[in-house]
Amino acid sequence: MRFLDHREKLPDSLRGAVIALGNFDGFHLGHKAVAGEAIRWAREEGRPSIIATFDPHPVRHFKPDAPPFRLTTLEQRQELYLSAGATAMLVFHFDDELASTTAEDFVKVLLAEHLGAAGVVTGEDFTFGKGRGGNRDVLETLGCQVGIETRAVPPVMDCGEPVSSSRVRDALREGDPQEAARLLTRPFAIRGVVEHGDKRGREIGYPTANLSIEQYLRPRYGIYAITGRLLSSGQELQGAANIGVRPQFDPPKELLEPYFFDFSGDLYGQEIEVAFHHFIRAEAKFESLDALTAQMEKDCAEAKRLLA
């Protein structure tokens, strides 16, 4: 699958594409509806289909101190867009220049001249351009002037409310990964490279893989039943994980620490993806390491039961 940068020239073979335009971070049910319409439309007309995203997220650009809220990395998005059937992923690098681009220039210069788009699909509430000066009506009007056909997809409703990234984030913050997975159509997953830690888990019989959480949204701190996937081999593992600041040990350090059942290999330096399936309990500090170890044994038993 092609990974495209909006600042670079588009290959001639991808001009005339139908572009799904949005942020599509979590790629939840609502995002899939927009992307699916673009892909179907492109196939009907024998055109390439491109799913566009923005990186960094516009909120991160305007509010750099905002707490982490990302649901996927660009690499995860690329895999999700490929599995949806898109020809390519286009990344709009959101910087000062793009932030100051007017709605008119975004359509006439970027979409029409630079990308050569034949069609654009958005959600009904999509806004774009400097000061959010563009919406679906502006996009349709400007598109008509430069030969770009546009379509808007209504929100996917669920329990009387639109499916949204905010609902996914709220579910994860509340410790409900199953609700998040229902809206995403897959478990929320954090991907990272296994780092060397202080070996505390190994000392008490539960060697963990240490992963930095980086800019991912922080789910509710606690213990989860998880699965892991080694990206190098595709091997799937089951386990339990703590995400949080490890209150039992000093100094506090925010980490994702998965412990995989029946695995004894060396994971240092490997990239793995940890998927959250069930919340078991909140983080806690115990009176002793023996008490912690006893609780971890119970947590692992519960994780095995939940994942069975």
C-alpha cells in the first residue's frame, strides 16, 4: 500500500482518485462508513481510492500541551486502511502552513491541482481550512468549480448517538475496553518496542515486556486481560498487563507492562502490539511483594478465564 505525503508530488497513477477526507484516527464504525463509500465509488468508476489523514492531529497542533489522546499510530492506520481496501494512504502534515490554508485554496490548490482528485467523500460534519472556514456545503460549491464531485456520509448511529472517537476515548478512560472494541470493531491496541526495565517482574516470577505509552490515549490505569502480537513473526500471545505508574515501586514510572503466559523468549528490541480485551482491576499498592505476587497470580487466572 502506498504511503503518500501531501507535500510531495502525487504519482500520475494515483491522480484522478476518490479521496476519503478526515482524520480517521481510531478508524471506528463512522470512519469506516466514510472510507467505505469512497472505496465503493472508486471501484465503480475504475479509479484509485485514497484515505487521507492528518498528522499531527490538528488539536495537537493548536494545543500542544493537550493530554495524549491518540488511538492509532500512522503505521496502524496504514494497515487498517489497507485492510479496508484502499489503494493508498495520504498524510496531510498539519503544520503552520496547512493551518493557514484557506478553504478555497485547500480545495482548488491542494485537492484539485496538486492531488488531481476526481471525488471527495467526507462525514457530514467535516470542517476544513483556516479557522474551519469550510464545511460540506463549501466543499461542494468549490468542488463544482474545479470538477471535483463530493459526497457526504451521515454519522453511524448507535444507541441514539453518533459513533465518535470521543465515545471510544471515554470508554477506554472508564476502563471499558469491550465498549471501545465494539465501536472500533477491534480491540484498542498499543504498539511499541520492548525496552529494558528494572527487571522487577522477573525477580517475582512474572517477567514483563516494558513498553512506552508515548502519545497514545491513557486507558484507565489497572490490570487488563490482553493479547500480544509480535510484528516480526505475527505470533499471537495471551497474557495480563498493567498499565500505569507501578505504585508498588519507586520511582513511579508510566509504562505498559504485559506478561505473556507460557512464553520464555527474548522480546527486547522487538516491536509488539498489545490489545486490551478486559479490565480486571485498578492499580493498587500492596503491603508486601508477597501480597503483590499473590494478587498477580489471581489476576493471571482471571485473565486466562476471560480470554478462554
